[in-house]
Amino acid sequence: MPRPAPDRAELGRQAEELACTFLQRNGLTLLERNYRCRVGELDLVMSHGDATVFVEVRYRGASAFVDGAASVDRRKQARLIAAAQHYLQCHPQQARTPCRFDVIAVAPASGQNRIQWITNAIELN
């Protein structure tokens, strides 16, 4: 009997785990996973050198009309920024470091997952 396909939440967890492992292999250190507050959620909070990196992980199936990176619209960006501000208020040692927002887009490709890492994906005005 074939195994049922994973649901959306499970695919999201798998994508976050894949992204975390990928980033750690590229020199980032995990500080916190799934930081939740009243204004939103941060998938991964990592450090890279002296910077704090807030990472949004997006998974899109093969039939998606918009890729994962493009799905981080202005409204989502505003929620990520608000959640990051909350995180920094609760973690003052991190507030003294430079910060950036990265996006990891995960998509199926030829039986594997393709990872696209976009650094500084959100510009603060």
C-alpha cells in the first residue's frame, strides 16, 4: 500500500529542515526556529558572522503559479519585519548586530529539491 502524500504543514516542516541544514553547511548558525509572537512568525533566526539573519522559507510544488521567492509579498514582508522587531526587543544582544532578511525558496526539480537562497531579500526603507 503506498504511503499517503505529506500534507502542507509536513511539506513546510521538511522545507524548513532542508533550508536549515543547507544554511548551516554554508556557515550560518541556528539561533531559533519558528519564533512566534503576536505579530507573526520567523521560520529561522540565524547568525552569519556578526549579522543576525531572519530567514523566510517558502516551499512551492511543481504546479505552483508563483515561485517561493516571489510569494513573499509586501504584506508578508511587513509581518516579517514586525516579528523581527519583536525578536530584537526580546533579545537585546542580537539588536546590537547588523540584521538582514533572507528567503530560501524550495521547489521540486527532477526528483530532488532545488534550493534558491536570496540574501538581503527584503530592503528596509
